[in-house]
Amino acid sequence: MTPLSWLIWITVALVLAGLYLSWTAGRLDRLHARIDAARAALDAQLLRRASVAQELATAEVFDPAASMVLYQTAHDARQAPEDQREVAESDLSQALRAVFAEAGQVDAVRAVPGGEESAAELTAAVRRVPMARRFHNDAVRAARALRRHRTVRWFRLAGHAPFPLAFEMDDEPPPVLADRANGGGAGH
């Protein structure tokens, strides 16, 4: 082979390597953007759930103890600093399960003026939180898998982006509301 053909092959190899690195960096960037969008959607759903819970807690539907617990946990979830948010949201999930332990509580909510809409909104909120969290955590899992690749680490393709963290919380909805979301309350 002549020196010129070596130069051509080296140039082709460098161009292909550059294209691969560029494609991988772009993919990683898209995953980080997907994480940001999924986190914003999750935050919106968590805020919606906490807002509906606070609204119901002040509607004088429940006994004072249940209202106070629901209001306080919803308030704590809305005001929690980022490093304590998962725990605060889990506490709200547990409070919702405690308050809505019986189907009669949902009927009590529906009986007050505007209660039908509030019950539907709460049912939608507790159904959407796990989905939003799953989308977020799936995006985090994909980005983590790509960031573990040797090429990404060696060439620092992630730049200065923080390592993506999953949002781990108890998002189990109250069974009464989950049943209604799955069609149990379709006849109402």
C-alpha cells in the first residue's frame, strides 16, 4: 500500500469514529432531554395530586383527623425540598390509602357539591402518577445504560450533565380509587 492509501484509510477510520461519537453524544443528549421532559410531567402530576388532596381535605368531607392528616401530608409534598421529595410523596400516598380505605369515603366526596368532579380528578391523579414515574424512570434507566458504556466515559460524551437519578416513591393508589379508574366506577 502506498502512503497515500494509508492516509485515506486512516482518514476514513477517523471520520467514521467521529460520526459514531457524534451520534452517541446526540443520543445521550436526547435521552437527557427526555428525562427532563418526563421529570416535568412527573412534577406536574405530583403537584396535581397534592392540590386535589388539599382541596378535598378542606372540603369538610372527612372527619377532622383525616382532613388534617391529608392536608398536612399534601402540603408537605408540595413544599418538600428536592432531597426529601420522594419521602414526602410516599407519605401522601400512604395518607390517601388511609383516608380512602373504604369505598364510603369516595361516596362521601361525591355527595358534596362539586364532589363528582373532585373524585374524578383525584382518581385521574392517582392513576397518572405511577405512569409518569414509570416514564421518568425508564428514561433514567436508558440514559444510565448508555452512560455506562466505555466509549461514553472515555470521551466524556455526557459532558457536565449530572448523573440521572430515578424517582423512587410509594405510588400505590388507594384500592378504591384504583378500582374506579379501571372501570369499577364507570357506572356512576
